[in-house]
Amino acid sequence: MGLLGRNGAGKTTTIRIIMHVFPPDSGQIRLDGQPLRSGMTSIGYLPEEKGLYPKFKIGDQLIYLGQLRGLSRKAASRSVKYWLERFSLSEYHNKKLETLSKGNQQKIQLALALLAEPDIVILDEPFSGLDPVNAQLLKDIVREQVDAGKIVLFSSHQMSYVEQFCDTVALLDHGQIILQGSLKQIKREQAKNRLFIQLSGDPAASVQRLSALLNQHADLAAAVISVEPADDGCLVHLRDADSRAGIFSLLAGSSADVEQFRLAEPSLEDIFVEKVGENSEKQTV
């Protein structure tokens, strides 16, 4: 699940409530219908702000923190060995954290989050500082966690990663969920009011040609919020999906040579900006 929102929307506060760092002002955190109590469910957390000790040896502090999370020393040592090998960091077992690059420090943080085989994995901006090779490694590991049946809560401003990983999303704004559900369904729903139309000829002139056609019919022109250039055609924003048929009939009855007429599925970034941008209307879904 992707937890999205602008800075200050409440993402980190929500995570801290889930982890019992903050008590909620009201309501409850529930898992499978039951209150989520501290110590009942194992949670692995990768924070956006790093929290390990820079001047301590990596292996020693990971084993220590693993024990704090309920592992025996033997089990913690075994898990640390596995994850350092998995991240190609075995050579740094006896090195101080401060000697590592930012990207490798991020991998150590992720290793700690997964050390005790948690039931819930919370990743807050996990790709920060990672080069493309290490980002791919992280993608593989996250998918493994999902395939293993773990609950993965993923918070990031990098929408492309959210689209790759997340089945569902929750969009926060001022502490309220304003949009939530299946990512595929949300994008499909948002696409109903967006058309991509490509006319033959010069793409740069398509907006003017389409706008001129629409302006000949006041009812259709009123149903259109905007016509913008997009790729080799036009992106048309509608006030409601019912006007799609009218626009299709208008084009079919005109002399325009239509090469494409389809729903334009928005990217997650498009949806994000539309819902929580400076001028967006606030509504709860």
C-alpha cells in the first residue's frame, strides 16, 4: 500500500501511531479487525531520517538491535550475516557506519528493518540515496516481502516507484484520507473524464483545430474544461464522462481525420497534483 501526501499531510505521524510512538488523539489502528497492540505484531521500519550509530561497528549494532527486537544472539548474528551478504556489504561487518556511502548506509537501514522477519514492513522514502543498481536490488527485495505475504506500507514522493510496487494507495491531505483504494481502479476512474484525441496533420495545430470544432457547439464547449497539447495529440479534460459520446459524434460528423480517440489514463503524479495541488478542491472520498 502506498501512503501518499504532500509534506505535512500526516504520513509520518500516521506511521508513528501505527508503531505506538505516538498515541492517536482518537480512533484505533486495527489489523484484521482487531486493535493493533504493541508487541503483538512484528514491525520492521525503515525511517526517512537515519537512526543508526555512525561510530559503532555495523555488525555489532545490528546484532544488538536484532536482540532488542526479540532475536537470540545466535539468530541475530545469522540474520545479520544473511542480509549483509544479500546487500553485498559483508566486507563492512566490522566497519563503522560513517565510513559507508549514503547509499550503503541506506541498505544497512533496510537490513535492520528486515532483520527480525517482521509481519509488517514500513518503508519511508526507501530509495533515498540509492543508485539505479541498488534501487533494482531494493525493488527485488520488496517484491519478495510482498510475495511472502508481508504487509508492506510504502511512503514516497517518487510516484514512479509507488506505481511499480503498490496495489492500493491512500492519499492524505491535512490528516484526512481524500482518496484511497485500488491503484488500477483509481486510475481507471480518473480516466473517465480525460480523452486523448489525435488528429492527422501537424500535432501543434491539433489543439486549435479541435477547439474550433468544439466552439461550434456551445453545449459541448461548455462540457470541456480544457484542451491541452499532449504527445502527438490533445488531452481533453471533461466536466463529466457523459459528454464523451457527443464529442465522438462531433468528430465523426466532421471533416477531421481522427487517428486516435481514447480514454487518457492519468499517471499517479497527475492524480496527486490534481487532488492536493495548491488550487485543488478538498473533498473526502
